[in-house]
Amino acid sequence: MKKLVFATNNDHKLRELKEILPLEFELLSLNDIGCYDDIPETGPTLEINAAQKSYYIWDKYGINCFADDTGLEVEALMNEPGVYSARYAGEERSAAANMLKVLEKLAGESNRKARFRCVISLVIAGKEKQFEGIVEGKILTEGQGKAGFGYDPIFMPDGYHLSFAEMEAEDKNRVSHRGRAVEKLVEYLKSHQ
């Protein structure tokens, strides 16, 4: 069985990926390999941050690895918060404060177009391949729903009348940015065994 580390400590993400990955792969978390480091994410783009994380694990542990970085890009805010999505309102990474900042900046703005973008960096034997998933949508004028995390209550994907926070997890995963990037990752892994 091939080992593959997902550079995350998010149990929800890890469980989701274990269900999707081919059976030939044993998916490990950072805890599983004894990595408790604060892995740097200092790049100016999602692509650089994802690569930083996956190469950090490869360079330190020599284990094949993938990592993701995700950002909300709001058209009227010149694609902010983007790479700073998790800490848009400050280093405490408060989802409520981040959402409030977006809503305040968009007050009175008619252009509510936004998209979520996820970039996955896969490093196998020291070589990197990236996969991108995008979901287009809009920012609501107030939060709706209690599920999900981050900006989910204020983001409504195109073609739906529910925010991400109102959708069933299975439905959200099928259309989400992360779901789309993971689909490409899985296709690649299956075809390169």
C-alpha cells in the first residue's frame, strides 16, 4: 500500500479524502507522521502556499505528500481576500470577523460576484503537480445556514438557491472548489499508479 500524507490537521478534510482516494493509498495526517510544526504559508499566491506546505513535508520526512490552499476571491474587492482568506480580519483567524469584513466592504455594492479557488500541490518522489478547483458564485448580503465553515454562510454557488452553509455536505462536496480539485488529484493518482 502506498503512503500519502495530507498536510493538514483538519479531521473533517482528512476523513473526506480517505473516502475518495483509491484503496491502494494509505492516507496519513501530519499527526500520523509526528509532524507538529507550524508549517509556513508565506507565499503571495495559493499555488506558492500549497507548494510550500507539500515540499516542507517532502524535504523533512521524505514522504509523498499533498497540501491545499484555498481562497475566496471577490470581484468587487479586486479578488480580496484571496490568499489572506483565513486571516482577512486578523491573525486570530475568526470566521465571523472575516465574513463581517467582507460584508462591510461590499455594503451598497451591486457586484456580488465571487469565487472560491482551491489549489492542491502533490509532491511524489520530489516532483510536484498542481490541481485547481474553482466554484463561481456570489456573496449574499447576510449569512445563511449553520453548516460548513469559513465563508460558507455568505457564499452561494451559481445555479443554487442555498449558501454553502445550507447545503448537505455531500451536495456541497460535489460542487465545491475543494471537491473539484480533489477529483483531479484522484484521477491523476489512479492513472499514475
